[in-house]
Amino acid sequence: QVQLVESGGGLVQAGGSLRLSCAASGRTFSGYEMGWFRQAPGKEREFVARIGVMTYYADLVRGRFTISRDIAKNTVYLQMNSLKPEDTAVYYCATQKRLGGAFEYWGQGTQVTVSS
């Protein structure tokens, strides 16, 4: 059974940094993309970043956030710098169920709150 467990969220002032981690277990993750999404109160969940052979970022975070992974540890990271109050959201880790498929496995989320 695939499990994704996020950690590293918290409260930070605007301009600060946080590093989120997502530990994956239950199968091999080599070759599968992993990604980060977020959902703010009253809004739909939105894409933040994903990593596979290449990395992709949402326009709102490009240049401030960096996604990386440690394949040996089955862990993906999201380094978030220059945080803004509008980055406040629950951040979710996700991975594909099938190679090249949609993100169908999700973690429980970790809260990130950025104060002004």
C-alpha cells in the first residue's frame, strides 16, 4: 500500500523559508513523478511543482520554490523561500499510480501559514 507522509509545515513570517518533506513507502518510486500541490481555504487545490526526468513549477512559485528528491530515501522535498501570505495553504504530496499517469496517490497534507 502506497503511503505518502508530509512534514515540515508551520508558521513563518513573510519573507521566510520552510522546507517540506514527503516520505513515500509501499513500492518503488523510481521512474514515477512526484509532485506538490496546495489548497488554500475556499479555493481549489492547485499545482505547485513536480519532478520526474524534469522539474516543472507553477508560475506563482517559480524562482522561489525548489523541488528535489532523494530516490534512495524515497523522499521528495519542497524548499520554499521568500514566502508570501498568499502561499498560506495545506500542502499535499502526490505521486502517480501508473507510469505516465495522473497523480492518484496523495498524502494527508501539511499546513503552511505565512504571516504578514
